[in-house]
Amino acid sequence: MKEFLLIAIAYFIGSLPTAVLISKAFFGIDIREYGSGNSGATNTFRTLGPKWGTVVMIVDVIKGVAATSLYILLPYYLTSELDRTNFMVGLGLAAVVGHIFPIWADFRGGKGVATLFGMILAIQPVVAVCCVGVFLLVLYLTRFVSLSSILASIAFAVFILVIFNEKELLYRAFAIAVALLVILTHQKNISRLLRGSESKVPILKHRDRKRERRQAES
């Protein structure tokens, strides 16, 4: 019974609509009525700018970490590593579901990538840092947050299944599910990427200007 209560609390934490609250409080708009219609960090970057996009991303990551760490409220899970990992996965997934279908925002949320990362950070920090590296590298090269998220999620599965060779079956299944979930929630982005119409985040503009000047000079 206590486990179910904590999973419900994790869902409520994940349901905190960070982007919606910020857009309404500081700009008088609902972020879901602009851009891609999602209430995640990527749409906030595009609509409200890098500053607020970063704030939303950080808070959404914290949601994942906080929800996944609720296991500490039950002493049993402090001594059983296997059961603790399984329970953390359940808590984290509840938070991700909450972010995608937030009860506080008419069940219209974001894609859950930042909250999912917070969950991974709480469970296995080394793998999380590796995934961040993949994400930042792809973002630097392309400025597509969607593509960065997709490749980072695939990298997560590779890290768990191959590089770190995690033995726990549930965790291996979770790694595969993460990659599939991110790909599934980015179907529209994938279509836009293939059509060449996907929007880039407004960062690294100085790099693009230098590249344009070099091309003009040549």
C-alpha cells in the first residue's frame, strides 16, 4: 500500500506543468498554444527563449530526480539493492507519465525527456552523464533538440545493454522501453526532420554567422 501511495505522489510530482506555469505567470500565455503545442523545454526554448527553456529543463529534471528518490521514505529499500532499483524504475516512470499526461494541466504535457533524464540520473548517474554527452554533442552539431533526445535515448539502451552490460532483466527491458518511448513521442519531429522542416533551437548563432561569413568570402 505504501508503495502505491509513493507511486501516486511521483505521478503528481511529474504532473507539475513547469512550462505552463512559467508561460502564464511571466508572459500571460499558455505555452501549449504556441510552437509545437507541447509544454516541454524544447518548445519553451523556441517560444520564450534560452533562459526560460533552461529553467524549464532544469526543473523538469529535478522532478524526475525527486520522484525517483521517494524510495528513501521506505527503510526496506535502503538495504535491498535489487528491489530498490526496481522500485525506483516504477517511481520514475510514474513521474514521466505525469509529465506527459499532467493531471494539473488537462493531461496535455510534454514529451518527458528531461524528467526521464532526471530519473536515470537518480538511478545510475554515470550512464546519465554519458547520455548527456551524446545529447550535447548532437545538439552542438545539429541544434536539433529532438534528434539529440532520440539519439541520447538510443545511446542509453546501448550503454545499459552493451557497454555496462547490466544484468538486471527489468532494467534492461526498461532501457529498451525508454528508447522506444522517446522515438514514439517524437514521431512528428522525425517526420519534420525527414522533410527538412524541423526547427532548430536558438543557440550557437555566433557559430552559424561565422560559417555564413566564411561561405560568403569563399
